[in-house]
Amino acid sequence: MKILITGGAGFIGSHLTRLMVNKYPGYTIHNLDKLTYAGNLANLSDIENNTNYKFIKGDIVDAEFINDLFIREQYNAVIHLAAESHVDRSISNPLEFVMTNVIGTVNLLNAAKTLYKNNPSSFIKFYHVSTDEVYGALGESGMFTEETSYDPHSPYSASKASSDHFVRAYHDTYGLPVVISNCSNNYGPNHFPEKLIPLCLNNIINNKPLPIYGKGENIRDWLFVVDHAIAIDIIFHEAKLGNTYNIGGHNEWTNIDVIRLLCRILDKKLNRPEGTNEKLITFVTDRAGHDLRYAIDAGKLKKDLGWVPSVTFEQGLELTVDWYLDNQNWLNNVTSGNYAKYYEKQYLNSN
Ligand code: NAD
Ligand code: DAU
């Protein structure tokens, strides 16, 4: 089986790519990534020389490039993660999100449709990785199920909702074999330090203010990134075509409580007196259109395919903190922008 993973150099994509390359030595895994600011090949340095793995630098918005690639490589399946993923960036530059998340997805769907039309038994699956943000925001109670109506509020979630609709439309109109999953907030190693947890982790290490939007009362449902990758593997192999699965940790926290917990863990790990890091918390202007609460009902995934998270939030957060403390080079390279040089060194020189 030859699988194309898009966005494999990003946060979740790198964990999924590692899992697939190591767990399925008989598969050929291609990682297509544009290497935007969020893509970092150092995330995959441990598997870059595996014989069943290949990195391809490219842009999913470039339809001609994508069509040529699909015809040349004759993929059997696609797992699509490439996206612009940060809500705040979508507020300042929505068009970039339309281009990558909507047009990029449609380009991939068109290329997959051609392979499927030419050889229906050879192209088996287009797996689209999406987000719980397409469902909008919850009040104090209730959970998102697979039946919840779409109600996106940010340009990011609107672009992801649109891409989900296109994936379903290609299933219904052309019979393309598709699967979609919608996951809650991930955290873990290799998370780009613009997102809440890695941003605050980096700022605590460097004694900088921890910016909390509004009053910190917004609620997110956090899942360890490796558990997301495991869920994608299971859904990819076992889900019925045309299905959607919600993925979530059943793990709701207000932002302020997450950051207080992080402060306490890091007081201990950095040998600072209890309460030191909490003094860094700074309340700042709220995000425009800030969704109050997300909570995922992942009951269908548990019932149909037996998936449940493997670690608790406290365990996962501890693993995450340890990873960042042990990999401060990764963090420094990312914050200084040096990580882009990794591609030049590893790939341009050898090709
Ligand atoms: P990320 O921003 O860390 O990584 C995105 C990757 O896509 C990067 O490697 C980037 O270089 C690549 N990319 C961006 N534009 C591209 C283009 N035009 N062509 C090719 N590659 C391109 O994102 P992430 O947090 O790992 O999220 C991955 C996917 O999972 C996204 O589709 C996102 O919507 C979804 N998702 C994320 C979360 C989360 O909590 N992070 C939760 C649910 C779903
Ligand atoms: O729910 C899944 C989504 O989770 C994914 O689809 C997105 O790609 C991913 O970025 C994430 O979106 P959020 O907006 O929830 O994540 P972020 O880390 O940006 O913010 C988490 C919460 O913390 C949110 O309520 C906003 C708040 N926040 C964020 C930042 C960056 C702050 O209070 N301060 C900050 O500096």
C-alpha cells in the first residue's frame, strides 16, 4: 500500500507519520508538505532514513503539481492533514486559510478522484483530518456528536467546515471512498509555540508573561497527540467508508486551570518556589469571536472501533513538559526560525 500523508512535517502529521512508518514496514509512506512556518522536518529526524518513507516538498494549492504527483505515484490512499491551523492567524489573514484548507483540499480530492475513476479497486481511501471547531461553540452543557450541525465562527473553522463539505460531496457525487474525523484540541511534543500550551511552556521557561485571553474561562477538551495518531490509524484501517468519527479526550479544562496546572508542574521541574510561575499570568484582550466551550462525545469511536485515550491529561502534560525541557534546542530553533535550515541541510544537499 502506498499512502500519501499531507502535512506530515507539522505537529499531528509528524506523530502520525512516525506511527505509520514504524508500525507498517510493508507500506510506503510519502509525506507531502510545503514546509510553511509550521512544518519542521526535525520532527521526523528519527525516521527520515527509513526505506519505507519519503519526503516530498510541495504545495497542495498547486493543482498541476498535485495531479502530476498522483499520476506518477499511483497512491492507494491519502491521509490529509495539511492545513493552516491557527485561529488567530486566520483572523488576520483569512484568504491564506481559504487557499490551503479549501482549495488545497479540493485539489487533492480531484487528483484522488482521477485515480479512483481510472482504477476503483486500487484507490481505497481519502481520509480527511478535521476539527471539532466546525461544530461551533457550546454553552455550559452538552457535547458535540457526529450529528451536531455545522456552525463555524472563525475563518479557520469556516475553512475546515467547507473542506469537510467538499469531502462529503465527493463521496456522494462521485462515489469517492472517504472517511472524516473531527478531533478536539491536541497537545504534546512538537507543538508549535504559538498555541496555548507550548506558548505558555516556552514563556514559563524564559520567565515571560503568559497571555490569557479574556478571563481564561473558555473551555477546551484536550487530547494527547499520540492518542490522536492512534485513533487516525484505527479509523483509517477499520472505519466504514463515508463515515465520520469524533475524537476527543473527555477532558474539559478552562484555559486558566490548564495554565495554573502547567505553572505548578514547572515550579517543581525548574526548582522554583511554589507559586512563582503563576505570577507570570497576564490577562489580555480576548480573541475576536472566541468560542466559549468545546466538548467532544467520542462514544461512536469507542463503541464501533474500541478506541479510548491511553493517557490521562496529567500524565500527558507531564510527558509534554519533560519533552520540551529535554528538547530546548527544538524550541530555540523554532523560536529563532533556524528550523527551516534543516531542510536545506538534509534534503537540498542530498538531492
Ligand atoms: P500544523 O499547523 O502543526 O501543521 C500543518 C502542516 O501542514 C505543516 O507541516 C505545514 O507545513 C503543512 N502545510 C500547510 N500548508 C500547506 C500547503 N499549502 N501544502 C502542503 N503542506 C502545507 O497543524 P496541526 O496542528 O498538526 O494540524 C494538522 C491537521 O489536524 C489540520 O488539518 C488541523 O485542522 C487538524 N486538527 C488539529 C487539531 C489541533 O489541536 N492541532 C485538532 C483537530 C484537528
Ligand atoms: O479544537 C481543535 C482546534 O484546537 C484545532 O482545530 C486548531 O487547529 C488548534 O489550533 C486548536 O484551536 P484553539 O484555538 O482552541 O487553540 P489555541 O491553542 O490557539 O487556543 C486554546 C485556547 O487558549 C483558546 O480558548 C484561546 C486561548 N488562548 C490561546 C492563545 C494562543 C489564550 O488564552 N492565550 C493565547 O495566547
